[in-house]
Amino acid sequence: MKALRFHAARDLRIEDVVEPAAPAAGQVLIRNTFCGICGTDLHEYAHGPIFVPKEPHPFTGAQGPQVLGHEFGGVVEAVGAGVTHVASGDRVSVQPLIMPRSGDYYSDRGLFHLSDQLALAGLSWHSGGMAERALLNDYNVVKIPDDLPDEAVALIEPAAVAVYACDRGGVFAGSSVLVTGAGPIGVLALMAARAAGAVRLFVSDPNETRLALVRELLPDVVTLNPIRTRIGDAVRAATEGGVGCDVAIECVGNEHALKACLDAVRKQGVVVQTGLHPHDNPLDWFAVTFKDVDLRGSWAYPTHYWPRVAGMIASGALPAAKVVTRRIGLDEAITQGFDPLLDPAGTQLKILIDLSR
């Protein structure tokens, strides 16, 4: 079958690979329909291997070359013995986290996403979304509602990241929220914050093209360019009492963006770190103490979020499809997908690979 595989930095290849085996007990074989290109995939392409194992993964045994793609889903083709929650022909979205289901401190407590042996389909598993088919564990596939379009199977995963970030921040009705980074996760975080009841939203990004896209998608969001504006001052000037926002969500993995969050959040506010920082970054710890803020990480999402997020998308509460700016075929994934998304001045926000093309 055809697949896009990561071999090394700047070395992605469209290749013919062996079809997955028939599903064993507790496994599901799906025909992939849509797969999103994630920022993590871009980091692997530009700088990897990062998450792709150089040596066999301690739990899954996977290592490069790796079929990429962890934002995906498709149609069930076959199920192994004991699988009852999905059947052949069902449309499913993939929850890509793979880990021991028991015998692990965090898994035993239902915190599967925090397992020390965590792997991901499309990064450290033999299958991924950028291929014609994928073989997965039964707990990785979730049937989607009939009122969700096919491409939504690839949007639940990034939307779950955004919803969890808002949950970690304690966003609730009436909140004011700053998001740094107008990439797909940042825009989805704005949508998730609005769905949670936030009434005052700000977004910061140095890319004017992306800020313009945000204004098209969410006209009442205050867009700020950190090159031209001091973010903290602008947020304070537009919030009650001039104190700053209730919650600031960092969706870039950038030192300056994190500092802007700390500056902009009010005393006893919450800063949520969602973007992955590539190295140690200094922070004004006096300000953390003096402002009495909570600084929280937000890693992936609890695996049980899938039905909740699918329902939010289906109802229109979280209109995730609006972030999609291009749909391409697998053969175009590198030149029309990865390369444009890595362009700092690029015009694309979210690109989906349509595996049916």
C-alpha cells in the first residue's frame, strides 16, 4: 500500500509498504480517509527524529522509518476477536495514544495519557494516518456520530488538545482568555474557550496573515501582533479593572510567547503551557510568585475526551472544520502540505490529506 514515511530530517518519502496484517484479538483494521498534518509532524520533518524512536520503542517496539500521521480516522474494514464496540463499515476517529492498559501507575488510575511507556500511532507505532490503511488497538478507534462529516475524523484529535488546555486553565462562563499562537491549536483553543463560555478573547501572533484568518473565523477576537504591541499592556487595557486576563494559553512553544502570557494574566490567574518548547526557557519567577499565578502544563488529553469533543464539533459549539484551509492527496503531502506549513510567511492554517484521492 502507499504510505508517507519519515526517514530523517527533511527526508520524507512516499513509498509502497507492506499492508497491515489481519487484526488479532483486540485489534481493528481501518481504511484511512482523512489525516491532518500536525505541528509535531512538521517538527519531525524539519528537525527529527524527535518522537520517532531511533531504537525500538520500549512498549511498542516501533522505530524509524515511521509512517506519520496521528490526526486521522477512517472506515473499519475488519475487527479481531473480542472487539464489539465497532464493526466493519463503521466510521471511526483514531485516539492515537498507545500505552499499557494496566500495571502502570497512571494507567491504573485512568490517566492513560501520562503513562511513562506512552507511544503514539503515527510516531512510535507500526501504523499511522498517512497511509492507505492502519492497524490499531480496539481502544484507539471511536465510532463517530452520523451527523459528523468524514473529514471530522481528523479534527477531533487537535480539538481535544485545545479543549483539554481550556479545561486545565479552568475557563468558564465569563472568562477572559489570551491565546499566544494563531496556528491550528491556537485557533481551536479560542473556539474551545468560546464554547466554554469565555466572553473576552485575545490572540497574539507575529504572522499578520494568520491574524487576518482569525478575524475571518472569529470576528470578535482581539488580534495582537507582538512585534508591534506589548501584549500585556493591550490585554490589561481591555479587561475589567485593567488587571489582565483570567487565563493565558501558550500554544507556540516559544520563550517570548510564554513571557507574554505571564505578563498578561491577572493576579491569581492561570497560565497553561500547551506548545512544546525545544529547550529550557527562562521565566520571571518573581512575577510568578508576586502575581500568585498558577502555571500548568497541558499534555495531550485524557483518552476519554473523544465522544465529548465529537459532540462539540457535531453541535457547532466548536466549529473545527473552519481551521481547514487546504485539502490535498497523499502524493502532494510534501510539496503542498509540509513545505507550505513550514513557510514562516505561509498562508495555510490546517491542511488535511484526503486518502481517497
